[in-house]
Amino acid sequence: MAVADERVIAHPVEHAGLTTNLLLFGGPALLIATQTWHGATLFDDLHWSRLVALSALAVAGMLTLAAPAYLAEVIAAAIVVALAAFEERRPTGDAPGKPAPSGRPHI
């Protein structure tokens, strides 16, 4: 995201374009996707909010190709902040604390 920030700071009113949008929306999407996969496979805990955020990042990334770079960055940041705020409000008892069984004996 830092590279995308540098590009937006250098040229805030130019069209975001494919490269900038891949950096702005692809970086957070990659992080959220790997965290979602990790939680789903190891803890058997699939967050629907992360799937919604991934979808929102993909759609917003395509819709803001011709938008000014600063607007694309604001939208990407708003999606990530909304996800963080939603997950912060998630009840603590909702997430299982133990990993899913792997079939290996415990030592």
C-alpha cells in the first residue's frame, strides 16, 4: 500500500489507472484473502464480512479506473476501515479458539 500511497501523493488528480488500482485494492485484498483462508482452514472460522470486503475491493478497483487517484485511495481505505470496525464489534465468543483437528496425535 505504501507504493500506491506514493503514486497518489505524487499525482493525486490523475486517473488512478490499472497499476495504481492494483496496488491500492490488490494489496489489501491479498492480505484479507490470506487471512480468510488461514482462519477457514486452521480454525474452521469463515468470516462473511471478509468475503464482502474482498468483493467490495474487487468491484471498487474496477469502477475507479478512470477516477482520480485520491478518490480511489479514499474508497480503498474506507473499505478496509469498515472491515476493521465491523470485526472489532464482532462478539468474542463467536470465534473458536482451538485449531481444527488435524488427525495427528497430540504430544
